[in-house]
Amino acid sequence: MVNRFAPVDKIHQALHAYHVVADERGEVVSSVHYCSCSATGDHFQCLIYESDDPDAKLIGVEYMIPEHKFLQLPEDEKKYWHSHVYEVMSGSLVLIGLRVGAVADAAAGALKSAEDALKSVAGPGATGGAVPDAAEMAALAKVKKLYGKAIHLWHPPSSDVPLGPPRLMMPTDPKYGGAPDDMIKQRDERYGIDTELKKKQRQEKLTESFVPNSAADQYAHSGKTPQFTSEQRQVQPPT
């Protein structure tokens, strides 16, 4: 029997982050990403929900690509993309779910023994949550070097139905600040994690340097950003 759910079945990890409307830095949205990965392991596509509740609204999508693909984009396209270094290193981006096979694959690449795996879950310095620290670190070491294009189709999520044009979204960043403390506190309590401890752990262990290309993150570099707007156009009949 043909599997008609094959693209959805490839979803293997759940990430939580805070997206911000590109041109309105005060509009911060809690965003749960359900991501699948390409066969090459360096392209991700994610469905974004407002939460992980069963009736959560599907509010957007995000695509992630490696640097060599980003550099091949037209210059005018690059301004829609953002980096993930600050999200990862600040603890803003966390892995809240990983399917069993993905856990094994990620852990195998990061750990030498089962004893190390146990320590990463419950030993000194464990940062909490459903995903072992070593598996999370292995996944985020990859995400740290990817570029993302995030579009929210349902904004604000509090509306009953999707309204108006889509919104280009960007991550939290050092120039404009991270997510509000109350949002971090709510997330820590919901998932049983310690964001500050995650930040400290990543500063100590994710030490490989990566400087994003300056063509990304234009909202931070130039103070200007593209945004989607609506306009009336004349309908063109088929030729």
C-alpha cells in the first residue's frame, strides 16, 4: 500500500523558539516547530504551531538550508533569511521532542557510551526536558549553522481565523533582545527545562566558531527588512 502520509511521517523533531515579526520587534510569538530533514541531513522544513496542544493552530512554516545553498541565492532573496547562532547559544531555541530513531542517531554521534548517555539525562548539569542533553546538543550543533526563512500565515495567533497577508518572521537577537522573561519562565515550567543552564552548557560545549554571512539578518544589520503586504492586481487571463 502506498503511504500517502510519507512527508508527514518524516517529521522527526520538535523545536521550540520565539519568532518575532520582522518589522515589529515587540511582537514575540511562541513557536513550536515540527521538522523533517532531507536525505542529505542539511535541509529542514518545519510546520509551525502556536503550541503542542492537540488543537493548536497551524500558524506558519520555516525552511532551513546550509550556508553553501544560502550563498547561491539571489542577493534580493537573501534578505528574507536569518541565522540561528544567537537562538542556539542563548538557549532561546530548545529541542522538546525527538522520535526514537532520531534520538539514537543523534546520541550515537555525540556520545561514546551508554554511561555517558545516562549522565546527560540525569547527571550533574542536566538541563531538563524530555530530550537527553547530548541528543539536543548534537541536533543544535547542526541547526546553529543553518539559515532559516520563517513565514507566519496566522498572525496574531489569538485571532479566530488567519487574517491579512502573511508575516515574515525573524528570531530573537542580541540587538533587540531575547524573549520576555515571563515567556521563558512559562516555557521552563511547561517543559521542565532550565533555559539559563542550557545557555551555559552551550557556551561551554558548542565552541566551534560560526560567523553567519552578513547578507542574512538584515533587520539587525541595516535596521530595515522586507515584509509582505497586500495589493490589488489586475487578473491576467491565460494566453
